[in-house]
Amino acid sequence: MNIGIVGLGFMGASHLDAYSVLPGACVSAVCTQDERRLSGDLRSVGGNIARQKSTYDFSNTNKYAHWRELVLDPAVHIVDICLPTDLHAPVAIAGLTAGKHVLCEKPMALTTADCDRMISTAEQQNRILMIGHVLRFWPEYVFLQKFAESADYGPVRSATFLRSCGLPDWSKWLPVEARSGGAILDLLIHDIDQILRLFGMPQRVAAKPLGTVDGLMATLIYPGGPEVRLQGGWFLPGAALQMSFQIRADRAELELASEGLFLSDTAGNRSAVEVLREDGYHAQIRYFLDCCQNGKQPERCPPRASAEAVRLALLLKQSRAANGETITT
């Protein structure tokens, strides 16, 4: 299938890398207003995860400076959106209306109304729409879901998720809240989506500011349990990306730390968990392509779940703005 990638920043380059190793995938078009990147030179692309490849051969690739041109390219079957978040909805809706399948980077959009419009258009056009919640395909988080669902460990009693990095000064648009939604929508949306996937929508949330840039510490309240907490955001520029979780069940505890994934039993015995070493972006895009090729809706990452993640993120922002006011979802 022919793919058109709109946006050649950090995420566009990551998606480009994934398509390059997947059989049956051909990046036939790319779009950016940066002439240097449009030439295939992506050495200026920054991000919070190191990448290896930096130059690409676009000699046989249609190159566009505006996303509308790529969307209307009749040779493109899939539009892959790696643009600032405020452009997700208009580009996705245009792509779906043009009869293309759409993979759109997270978060889905800045508002729940835009999320609903994207879903409605995909349904009306009978196209595949999936949002790039890559942790659903990341090996450690795939194991996390199995842990939470396993009868071997008993019900989950508590869960804590942490994620932080420095203010993304490699990007001009990410620090602009009107474009990205800020750290809660752009960064913590990863863990918000995981919390919803594991436990569903909480009954109430309460969040307070954390740090001096754009962070929070939040409690998500589920009557009868589990106790769920979320903490992190953007901190001072230059701070390294950190992510971890700690999940306690009746008969075991699962922890993701900087050294790896660990399982502890009730006696305190802690052992490393070996997971499949697969790049989450590759797994995610391979799954999306399979859905498109076989006409299957993405049950592993449904767009309505992505819309719920946006709704919960906005409620957390609302509570933080009110300095911890408890909000019923």
C-alpha cells in the first residue's frame, strides 16, 4: 500500500523508519514545508529518543509542501499524520473524506468535539482510522496488560505511572499549548491511555501542579479500587526522558524501572522479566497496515478509546487549573 507521510519531524522520521522495514509498505509521498527535510536530509530532526538514521532517498517519492496536495494524491492509499496536534482533525477529516485510511499520531485532537468529528467521518467513509498510541504495542506495556488481566496474580490493588522529560525545546510548536495541548495532552496521554485500557474511566479525578514548567500529580478514583496515581510532565529543558510504572496485585508486583521490567512475589523475590525485543513503532504500524489491507477496524487501538483519553486528559487539566478540585467524570 502507498503511504503519504505528512510531517517530517521526530515522529514522521520514526514512522518513516518503520515503513522502510515492513513488507508491502511503500512511502510514495511526503510533505513538509522544510525544504531541507523534503530533500531527504533529516539530520536536523530532534526528539527525546535517540534515532540512528538521518538521511533518506526521496528521489522516487512525491514531495509536497502542503498537506492538501498530499491528501489529494490519487496514488496515496494511507495518510500518516505526524503534524502539530491542532492540525490532526482537519488533516484526518480531509484524508478520510478523500477515501484514504488514516494513521494519526497521538493525541487524537485538542478537543472531544474534534475527536467525534474524526470518528464520524471514518464511519461515514468506511475507512480505517487509528491513533498512534504506541505504548499499546510496546513490549513492556503489552506484558503489563497481561499481568493486569491474569488470574495468576489476583486483582490489581494499586497502580502508579510516572513520565517526564525536559521542555521539548527541539520543537517550535510543542511548547505552545494552543498547538499541542501541553504536557498532559502530548506526553502524559500515553499513561492516561494505559490507565483507561487497564481500568476504564475513573469516577472522579483530582490533579495538582507539579514543578515550574508543565507537570501534575493526579489521583484517579475508582470506587472499590484500585488506587491509581499519575505523575509527571515537562520539566526544565535538558531533563532526560523518564518513564516507569508500579502495579501491585494481590499476589505479585510488576515494576518498570530504568534497568528493565521486574516481577516480585509476595515473599519479596524480584526477578527480571524478559519481553519480546520489538520496536513499538514497527509493531504499531505493522498492525495498522494489516487492518487496512484486510478491511478490519483496529480493535487493539480503537479510535473511540483514543477519544476517551483526550476527554480524561482535559478533565485532569481542568482539575489542575483549579488546584486539585475533584471532578466527576
